[in-house]
Amino acid sequence: MAPTQADLTSNGHNKVAEASRGTADFEDSDFLRLLEKPKALNLERKRSFEEKSFSELSIGISPRPFYRNSENSSRVFEHLDNIYSPSRRSGFDTPASNFEPHPLVGEAWETLRRSLVFFRGQPVGTIAALDPSEEDLNYDQVFVRDFIPSALAFLMNGEPEIVKNFILKTLRLQSWEKRVDQFKLGEGVMPASFKVLHDPKRNTETLVADFGASAIGRVAPVDSGFWWIILLRAYTRATGDTSLADLPECQKGMRLILTLCLSEGFDTFPTLLCADGCCMIDRRMGIYGYPIEIQALFFMALRSALVLLKQDTEGKEFVERIAKRLHALSFHMRSYFWLDLKQLNDIYRFKTEEYSHTAVNKFNVMPDSLPDWVFDFMPSRGGYFIGNVSPARMDFRWFALGNCVAILASLATPEQASAIMDLIEERWDELVGEMPLKICYPAIEGHEWRIVTGCDPKNTRWSYHNGGSWPVLLWLLTAACIKTGRPQIARRAIELAETRLLKDSWPEYYDGKLGRFVGKQARKFQTWSIAGYLVAKMMLEDPSHLGMISLEEDRQMKPVMKRSASWSCF
């Protein structure tokens, strides 16, 4: 029986309420029963790790996030965790709004809702883009990382069901056997994306997942599992409902992800070794090794998992492993990845070929490898986490997502968080320009571009991942600004974006040193550009929403520095 007009979703896909099952169908009857009616909120759970001190786990957490004292800071930023209320709503057609919404907000919500993807009558995600002028490629799929801002927008607007559906569907996909050619991937790998296939003749719907076998470069998404854990915590914070995270399936899913990234091996660093193209920068861009984006997400996912894991036999084992890893990871990142003017000068004067534990230049970095641009880029006030650190190599590029997540996860100390915001203010033209926000800075070009990117025509200088400007990063910038008590920076960036986004049809990215031009291969009506704008607006309207995504500063995590003063970052 062909679907009726009422069965068509707004994105043109058939919406079949009851689909017959076949051998190729998606078997999730147990999970569907969980979605028929919500469980009563379980608010009697013992104190979470967010309410405890990490000193009970060998490292400590302060019950308050850090906010910089400034004349522009509002009192609302001083106690976000206390005032956070899951019942509050913000956004389009919301009575709770205290001001007239920008005309862009209504357009954004309308377009976001058109991007919804349905599976057996229920919304399970949003497609990557709704650009009718371009071939779909994989932009008609639901990407895990792309859905995060959409999920936050729906949570902030009091619509958690789609997020719950997404979490459960991707969890079931995780359980599939994953192969690339003849090689089997780890059991805990989360999909990069999935697609709903509709068969109107058989009246069936099935899900098809991509774990990297179809991706450009055939790279598995390291970040998907981290984003999934972070989103599960955001859902729990937004709804007050711990029953989803408490499900045995969700607990197992977290443990599988953690098993992958906490496994012991030959590595001498607590950071996570990764291939190029394993995250938002999903093409070859010279980020192989220990990219800042993955390390910051890794840190945030570990801290989120501490909140969500049950204190049963299996959970306690992982809690102990996480606590030890967090302690080592925070020391490593804050010490070796941090760069400010003093650090830069110390590296400039490094001696090489040092041996033993007394070495100052622990990674044998050659001072001659310092790029010329970094001396002009580094202001006297400010600093940031560099892109990568490994033997004989430091990638001094600025990466926006990694630095913003470092602030939100409290991987950055309060002083470092303030320094990152100082850098953004001091280097506004370079990092923000006319369209927020540079995904990385600076662009690589010439012979270096040919070698590093493999002559990738999409990643030419100041385009796409190579110095392009991505509107989706607005929500991360806004969250970091609110947490550090500088909402005026976010407001200025959002106002810039509002002059262009609708007129340019919500593009995926912008090109040029200042982000003046719509990306030469950018998709229009890019869903995460739309959702990123909405999340940024809603957080500015109601800063308590930050509690979904931000983690409190751990004031006892600052280690005693037992190393040369030339590496000291405090």
C-alpha cells in the first residue's frame, strides 16, 4: 500500500507508522517499548559525581564553575548550576521569552523542523543539509556530530523525545558488526551517520549505518562515541530523567566506548592517538597524532561518563580507570599543549637532544620548526591550546572546537580559559572576521598544502577545513563566552552572523581570510548552521541552558608542577 500524503515527512521522506519486519529490517522492539510512554523521573538516585568532590576519586571538583569578574558580567553567570531548570523553555513561539525574537529565529526553527528524519513514525534525527540545488551525497543522512546542536536546540525548547529516540537508535547501531573490507572494527565504535531507507511497496523502513566504510578516506569517527556520551548527559541534565542513562543498554554502550579509548598499549602519553580525518575535520589536514579536538572531547566524555555510570561492580571499575586517566590527561594537556607568550619564548630557546627525566625539551622539538606566523599571532595577553603535540612535532595552529570544548569541560584552568577569550578578542579579525568562526588558523598553502592535504581541492587555503569560517561554531563560542563571563563577545559574533545567514541561505561554511564569501562547495540550508545559531541565541536569552553542556571547574585537579620552570604554564 502506497503511503498517503499524511505519511510524508517535511523533508520528503516517507513516514510509515507501522512497518512490517523482515530479515533486513532494524530489530529494536525492546527499545521501541521504552519509547511508548515516558518513565517516571527517577530523582532518588544517590549523589552524582557532579555533586561529589573528585577528591573522593583522587581528584577534586568544585561545585561552582569559574567566571571572570568583569563589569560586563551579569550576576546570572555566577550560579548557573543552581538556577538551571529543566522545565524552562526558550526559542521560537515560546511564551517564556523576555524579548521580541529576531526574525531569523522563526525562519531557523521552521527550516530545522523540515530537516527532521522519521523512522517508523518517530523523529530520530535531522539530516545534514536540505540543499535542493546539490546532489545529496551523504548530506541526506543523520550524522552523530551534526545532530548535536540540533539535539541541544530541541532540549532547550522543551522537546526531548527526538533526542531520546536518537540516543536509542544510535545505541542499537553500535551493536552491529562493523567491517571495512575484511577488517572488523572495535565493538564500541559509534556510527558516523545513518540513513532511513523507505520501501513503499513493502511498506517497510530500515536503517543503514556508516561506520567509516563509506566515508571519504575510510576513517572511523573517533568523535561520535564521545559526542554520544556528552549528549546523554545533556539529555539527563535537561530533563532530570536518569532512567535513560540507567538502562543496562546505555550503561553497556558507555562501557564499550570507554573500553576502546582506555585500553592500555604502547603509548607513553595519556592522550588518544588518532588518524587524520577522524573528527569534524574529516579530511586529511595534518591532524594525525593527538589532535586537540579529540583530546578535549575525550576529556569531556570521560567526565560526563563519571556522572552517568552506575556504581555497580562494572561501573566502579571504569570509574577508577577514568579518574586516573583524567588526572594524567589534565596534567599533560595543561602543561604540554598550552601556549602563551612566555611558553613561546621558552620553546624558541629550547636545547635539543636532551636525555633522561631531567630533560626540559621532552619531545625534542626543534626551535627552527617554529612557524614565522606564530610570533606575530601570539599577543602579549592571551593563549591557547595548540593543535597537536608529539615527538619532534608541535602543530601551532589554532583550532576553535578544541579550545571551546576545553573551556566547557574545564580542561582549561580558569586562567587558561580567560587567556583563550583574551586571544579571541585580541585576534578578532583573524579568528572571527566577518563571519564567525574560523575552524582553524592559519590556512596552509603552497607546497605545504600539497603535502599535508594531498592536494585536496576542497581544502584550498581559507576554504572548508583549511581556514574556513563555520557558523555552527557559534554555539560553542557562545557557551565558552557565557562560562567565562563575557557574553558581549558572543553577542557581537551572533550579530555579525545575523547579517548574512538567512540572506546566504544558511551555508555550511564561508571562504576567505575574513569569511566574506560563501564556501565554493558549501551546501545551503546546512542543518547544523541553523541549529548552531538557535542554540547560541537561546543560551544568550537564558544562560542557565549552559548547565546542559558545561562541566564545573575542578579546583583540586591543578597538579603540582614537578618539572622545569621553563615549561610552567601557571
